[in-house]
Amino acid sequence: MSRRGEIEPSSAVKTPEPFAEERAFRRRKIINKIMNVIVVVGIAIDLFFAILYSVLDTRAYAVAIGVNLATAALWAMTPLFHRWPGPFAGVWFLGVFIAAMLSFTLLLGHASGSHLFLILVAIFSLIFLGPRPIVLPVLMTLVAWGAFIGAAKVLPRWPSHIPMLIDESEALFYATSALTMCVLFLTTRYSIHLVDTAEAALEREFRRSDALLLNILPARRWLNDLSRANGSLMDTVALACSSRTSSDLRRPRVRPARRRR
């Protein structure tokens, strides 16, 4: 027999959280949607610059065209890794993102501000890799920070391997900073939209459960009046059941009288 204050060994074992798998599946689905939106934007940007360089001078910008097409192909492979378990798709996405920004900084020079996109890894790592465990997002953020410092200190300041003027490279800095802020804004806005959609679906299911309880349980008018005063109908039912149980416990037990022989 166990004494008071002592914990049973069986009770110390943590039971699995209910609906944990369903919750993880819904979260992964939302993350994949956000990742696919960013992938589409990245492919569109790479194809735009590849077409622009082809119109300007195909031979002179051959290296830049090849880098943009290769990056677009790597972006396009990201949705294929959604079937893999774990954060493999997120790691692939962030790895391609860091490599692409370094290659663009090498071509355009860090005066163009291409390495500023590496700042986005801090928020992307938390979204795509998840906050638990925190080791992997922190590691990817540190890798991006090291790449940012290396791009600013080691890579050339002005364009290399492409015939671009210094003034054109500096003009790209303003466009890059505006595009970075735009990606941050759109990603955050889309995340908030998905959260609002999930909350609305949860509220609909909650109201549906309340209506189902009103149709099943007796004394519907009484329960409806209590639910208006206390909030949710399920909370009202729980409160009514708890009060009924406490009143039963406080009621004195009457022993049956013995029959006289």
C-alpha cells in the first residue's frame, strides 16, 4: 500500500498526449503551405533574372543565367521532400536558400545587398524546423549568420564574373532591401491568415458541439439559459455535473432501518 504524498511508479510515467499525431499533421500541413509559397516566389525571382540577363547579353551573363536556373531547379525540388518524415524538407530549403544567397553575393558583390536575405533564415528556421527541439533552428541560424559575416568580409564588394557597373550594383541594394522586407511581411501575413483560419474552424466545431449537446441533453431551455450566463455549453454541463456530485457528497447517508422480527 502506498502512503499519502507518495507517487505511484505507474503514475510517474507520462501518458501520450491525446490527438498529438493529428495536431502534428495539421501543423506540418500548414508549414508545407508556407514553404511552397516561398518556393514559388523564389522560382519566379530566379526565372525573372535569368530572362533579364538573357535579354541583356547571353554570353556576358552566362554564369549568372546558369546560377539562377540551377537555383530555380533546386527550389523546385523542395516539395518532393514533404513526404520525408522529420524536418528534412526544412533543412533542404534553408540549405538551398543559404547557398543561393552566397552565389548571388559572389556574382553581384555584397554592395548589392544580396546577403541581406540571410537574415530571413532566423525566422524561416523557426517556422520550417519548429521550436522543439530548439537545437536545429539555432544551428541553422548560426550557419546563416556565419555566411552573412563571410559574405560581408570575404566576398568581393563589387560585381564579379558579370559585366555590371558599380552604380547598378548599388541600385540593387535598395531593391534587395525592399524585397527582403516584402518577403518578411508576406510570410508573416500568410502565417497569421492560416492561424486565423484554424481558429475559425475550431470555433465552428465548438459551436457544433454545443448545438449537439442542446439536442441530446434534457432540460434544453435550462441549459441554454445557463450557457448564456456562463459561456460555453460544455462548461455549463461540466459545472452542473460537478455541483451535482458535490451535493451528493455533502448529503448525509441514511442507513436503512432494520426490520423487526
